[in-house]
Amino acid sequence: MATKIDANEYGNLKDFSASSTTREKGPFLNVSICGKPRKGQTVGTMQCLNPGKNYDSPDGPDKYLFVEKKLIYVILMFLRRVRCKYEKRPGKEYESLTYFCWNPTEKDTFPQDAKIEWIFAGAVMDENLKVIMDPVEQERAAFVYFRNKGVKCGKAFEFINTIGKKSEDLQPLSNDAEFEKNVVTPRRFITEVTIDIFKHPEYGGMYVFNYNLFKQLPDEKVKDIMDRSKNWVAAFEKQFNLTEYIKGGGTEVSSDDGTSQEDPNKKIDKPTFKDNETADKDKVQKTVAADFELPGI
């Protein structure tokens, strides 16, 4: 008689199996920059794929959360500094993550070529400050993230410095100056995200995210945003803390950083708005009323 083993009875052994750890997709959707010609996209613009879709998915209204955007807005919920090292593996299209530190400090011992990255994440709005709703959990705003690695990291550092300086000019909402600068101030604003160009001496023009503090939110809304952000801390860490995934060969990540692939030395003009995408900022700012709501964060 064949032996019958009930998988449910031994479910805890899955953590000690021969299979590699499977990385689950989280609620934060990746915003990327089109760095080389692709069908349905324009070089130098931002896009965000819907959950379950990839660039090879058939074109259709459900493929993208948004596409061909040169301007979006976010209310930042998380800003995270990590340290990573990537290696190109033979026969692999993408680099593999071979070192990861979730809480980097200058006192850490780390590989010489492990670099700092910034992950920004939050609720997204279109160029008219209209909240973009999540395609799956349709009762809440869609959450997106920006991975600032390589040449993109420079603009992220500039933005972090801007936040610090801005914090000095504002009436504090908390009782701790460091907490005010690092935690409260980023959530006091709607952040504008556009595309800029970094002139790399070897690779030519490379597209990067550019961040600006666009509009200050009413003080009474800031605590609400912080409270709602706190509800998503566990989900954010689960999605972006990659410590356990670099064991046994590493995690593959895309190496497309928005580099112009056609001609590394070609001059790239700074993107300009199409007529129907031009934002009248004075008009847009008036839509952010004191009763501003962000559904379902």
C-alpha cells in the first residue's frame, strides 16, 4: 500500500525545502522610464504596468496604470535608503543582486562597489492632481514606487537635501527636530515627478526622475497621511527588504536605467510637454482644497 503524506500536516517544512524562496509582488507598482524604443511607449516618458502585466503583454486598456507621462504627482508615504550590489551573470539578460543592506550605515562592512539607493513610494495622482485608483483594490489610491539607483540616485539625494532645508522654514508639527525633517516634512507636500537628463561622460544622455516639492498640504491632513502610511509599513518592508532573497545566487533585477540605447553619444533634448499634457500649475494648485482627500490609503 502506497504511503500517503498529508502536505498540510507538514506545511512548516516548506521553509526548509530544496526550493528557492519565491518573491511575492507587493502593492507598490514600479514607475519606470522608457529608455529605448518599445511598442506603445515613448522614449523619455514614464509608465507603470498594471499588476500581472509585463512589457510583452498584449497592448490594451488594462496593460498600463499609466503610460507616456512626463509629469505625475505623488504623496510620499515612504523614503527608504538601502545599499545594493549587482553583478552581471553569464547568459542572463538582467543583473543579479548579490549584496543588500536594509539599514545601511557608514560603520557597516560592505563590498566596495555596493552603492546607496533610494526607494520613494506613495499614492499617485495624474498631471491634473486626480487620484489614480488601484486597478485591483479599486476603493483605494494606487501606490507606486521609484527606485533611484545608479545615476538616478543623484536627483534623489538633491531632493532629500531640499526636504531638509524646507523643514527649517516650516512651523514644526512634531516635538522632535530630526523626526520633523526626516519623517513629517516629506508627507507635508504633494511631490511633483518629472523627467530630467543626466549627461554621463561614457554613456551619453540618461533619463532620470526629478523630484520637487509642489504643493503644501493642510496641516490637519499630514497626521492623517502619517497614520495611513503606518498601516502600510509591513507591506512596504515585505516588498522591498530583499535580505532573504539574495541567498543562493541572488535576485534578478532589470538593468534598464533609462539609458539611451540608440547612440550613447547622441544629444538628447530635454522632454517637452505635449499640448494635451501641459499643466497649468496655478490652475491645478487651486484644486487642492483644505478638504483634500486621498481615498483609501
